[in-house]
Amino acid sequence: MRTFLLIALLAVAIPADITSQTVIDAGKQFVLGGSQRGAFRVAAHNVGPVPVSVAERAPNGTLTERGRLEPGGRATLDFGRGAAALVRNLGERQAKLDFKISGDVSFGMGMGYEGLKK
């Protein structure tokens, strides 16, 4: 019984990687992170028909452009404690990406959408 409880506790305490396919409507950006206590890594594959750009929003609000991902392109990017990855749809059609997120993928890691500021 003790062994079972230990395994159950470890399964809850050790966060696993997150694998996700995400769609981003035209004129929107997908925001990943921003309130997590540790760093995280995103491996992205643009499986959609439009390019996307990736930026990092630091905890103090500073934005840093990290690159552009063309259709079919892949990239792996690291983000620091409390930072957010901003994946922006640059096209007129829906973007689609496959993500593998590792590192601090705790309950504090937020995910959501925002409109692009013009």
C-alpha cells in the first residue's frame, strides 16, 4: 500500500511534458506562460498554411522578437521564469501548430488568446 501511495504522489508531483495542437485565428495571438515559477521550453512545428511570429514577453512587460516560423518550419525556444511565449498569426487564415512544452509546466502555466494590437 505504501508503494502505491508513493507512486501516486510522484505522478502528481512531477509534471509531464504537454503535447498540443493549437489553432490561432487570424488577428490573434496565442499566449503560453506568464505566471509559472520556472523556465520552460517550446518545440513548435507550424503545420498550418500561414507564417507565425514568436515573441517573448518578460515579467516586466518587455517584448523581444524571437523569430518567424514559416509553414512546415520547426523551432525550439527556451523561455525564462515568469515569461510568456506569444505566437502571432501573421496570415489571413487560421494558423495551426503542434507544440511540445517541457520544463515548468505546472498549474501556474497559463494558456490563452489575445487580439493583436494594430
